[in-house]
Amino acid sequence: MRKLLQKWFRKPVMKLADKYASRPVKERVHEALTSLYKKLIDEPGKRGPVLQFDPVKDSFIIFSDVHKGGKDGADDFANAETNYLAALDYYYEQNFHLVALGDVEELWENLFLTVKKNNVPSFTKEALFVQAKRLTKIFGNHDLMWDNDPLASVYIKQLYGTDLKVYEAALLQTTLQGKSINIFLTHGHQGDSMSDGNWFSKWFIANVWAPVQAYLGLNPNTPAYDHELKSEHNKLMYEWVAGTSDTLLITGHTHQPVFCSLTHLERLYRDLAAAHAKNDQATIVKLETEISRRKTDGQIIPDFTAYKPAYFNSGCCCFDDGTITGIEISIGMIRLIKWSSADNQQPGRKVLEEMALADLFSATA
């Protein structure tokens, strides 16, 4: 009976979850981002640290939306744990600074003690970054407890063996070609009425969605986002940063990887426009074939060649095939990477997209 119900209800329930998961309002989102960004600059350390870095020597790995759960049927992280642990080993050995960009713990569906008990390996590896003073932890909507629970500092010490401040955002600052630039890091739920501390959303996730998800064996986080244009929320993130100068914005929250303001499908459309401009028929046929395999649901396709490459989204660490994605900033480059393992092979790192920071800021000027 359970398998039959899973077959019947999987697709409609997933569609409903996707439709009602987020209700961002442009004015609220932009106002929240502007206020937070201003606080970081005017009052460094209050809502988040300002980290000066050398773009040639310093390295950062940004992971968001791990959603560590209770190792039950509703735990989206369970399949991805092996890749996440391998990635942490790699980045610790390579002297990267780890930025945990929110929703690392799934505390809407689970009690803190449940998450702590069932995720000892990842907390142990993260603790190494804490001890080396190479972890910046930022809260999201699903782990908002780190910001508003009076016992949060006690729980953090239980996880890592020492104190660690959890922030709403962080600002990376450096100088490129004589110009000061900022990289604004935050989870991205700010201003979203369905996510930004909404008590009903939290109640619904814990009491309705989690049991249904566990029973039907659902994980809405599939690499199928590779086949989509930007979500509405990611569009609002892009529109905000497009109005700034000398600034990049990196968020999570939507579980949809974005690099230089484009999803993979949008990049294909941009490349197709370039191929038409050159009358490159071979490339046109190849790209049109690739695009035809990907759904667009009749959406109007904007001119992606005009997009300012200033927005990035780290994706998530809980795709249903075990894949995780993140953003690296290292040796003068910014990269969208994924870690995956297939056919019982060891987890491996793959660069999906990359660009020199100097070229990026020249393009956003």
C-alpha cells in the first residue's frame, strides 16, 4: 500500500511543495537585504563579521542548506553525508575557511538533540575548522534557533567543544586592481514571509510536511533545478545586487545553484544568443538540442547576455542523488563546484563553472 501511495502522490505533492514553499515580496526582500548590508558595514561584528582576505592566498568554501536531520525518512541530508564528509576533509587539508551559509541543521523538523545525536561525524569534522578558527557560521530560516534561542550558545558548545558566534551574514572584503570590493554572504531568507521566522511555516514543516515526506519517501531537492530558469526568489536576489557597485552577493535558501547570475539553463540560452550573433550553425544546433531536453514550462526567456554577473547561489548539500554543491573562492578564482560519488566510487570534486575574480569585477563595473 505504501509503495502504491508513493507512486500516486509523489508528483502532486512535490508540485504543491514547490508552489507554496516560498512567497517572497520584492519590497520586503530588498529592504531586508539593504538594511542587513548597511549594518555589516556600519556596525561590523553586530550582525556579522567583516573578513579581510587576500584573493591570491586565502581560500573559502561556502556550503549552505545541509539540512542535517534525524536519519529518518524525512532526512534530506542522509544520502549526501558521504560526499559532505569527504569535502570537509579536502577543504580542511587545503586550508580553506568554511562558511556554513545557513540551514545547516534542520531544526524545524527535528529537536536539537536529535540532530546532534545523528550527525556526530559531520559535527566532529566541522569542529576541526572551529578549532583552527576557520569556520564562519550563519543561520538560515530552518536553523533560526541559533539566533533566537537563549540556550543557543550552550548547544553550540556541545557541538564543537568551544564557543562560536552564529551570525546573520558576513562580508568578505579585499582589493582588486586598486579597488575595494565586497562579497556579501547571507542565507537569503530575509524578507520572505513564508520563511523569515514565520511560526506557521515552522509548525507546518514539523507537523504536516515532515510526516508526509517521511511516509512517501520524498526529497524535493533534485538536480532537476539544472533544467530550470531562476526561481522567483533568486530573481529578487539578483535584482538587489544588480543595483549595487563593487559588490557580489552569495546566498543559499533556494537550493538552486546560480553562477554569475545564471542557472545552467540560462547559460545555455546566453550561449545560444552568442552563437546566433556569430551565425555559428553547428553550435546553434547543438545548443538548441540541449535546450529542448530541458523544460521551460512556456516561460518568456529574457536576454541573459545583459545580466550583470554579480549573484551566486551555493545550491545545497542535500540533493536526492547524494550530490552536494558549493561556491569556492580561492587563488584569485570563484568556482561553482559539486561533490558526487557514483557506482560505489569514492567521492570526487568537479568544477562546474569558474571565473577569475579580477575578470568578474571588471564585468560588473
